[in-house]
Amino acid sequence: SSSSSSSSSLDPHPMTKDIIQLMKVREDKLVQSELLLSQRLEQVTQREEEAHQMEEKLRTQEEEVRTAWTHTEKLRNVLMVQAKEHEKAAAELSRREKEHQDRVGQFEQHQRQSSEITAQAHTRAEKTLLGLQARESSLVS
């Protein structure tokens, strides 16, 4: 009986073997879990870095858009000023064209009046000449 007792104290109890085996399996699973967590942490860190880079790109693009918008606004203002100047110039041109048409009309009216006066003067001169010729011929005869 004493020999079996000593032999059983050297050999671990079968349940102890199962517990040790179970502990090893759990330890392996923990190691695998730690490895997976470490990989996931690395991925998350990489994604965070990518997100920071994207934020920086977006900030840069936002600044470029703001600059382009400011430039566009300045150009729009310049074009508005030029459009107003163009409208003024067009109105001035229209006014001058009307003045020119008025002067042409006045000139044509003066020309007609002048032609009428000249025609009347010619008619009077012819009548006067005919009258003088008639007097002259009556004096001669």
C-alpha cells in the first residue's frame, strides 16, 4: 500500500494532466488572441495615419478651393465693373449716333431749303432778265 502511495505521489493525478493540457490550450489561444489584437492595433494605427493624411489633403484642398473662390470673386467683380463701363460706353455711342443722325437730318433740311432758295432765285432772275429784255426790246423798237 505504501508503494502505491509513493508511486501516486510521483505521477500527477490524471485530472491534473487534463487541467495542465487545458491551461496550455488556453495559453495558446491567448497568445493567438494577443497576436491578432497586435495585428488589429497595427491596422488601426495605420488607418489613423491614413485618416490624418486624408485630413491634411482635405485641408490643403479646402485652402485651394478658398483661394480659387476668392480669385473667382475678384474676377467677377472686375467683369461687373467692365460690364458697367461697357454699358456706359454703349449709351454714349448711342447718344452720339442720335446726335449725328440729328445733324444729318438738319444738314439735309438745310440743303433742301438752300436748293429751294436757289431755285426761287433762279426763277426770279429769269423773270427779271425776261422783263429787262422785254423793256429793252420795247425801247429799241
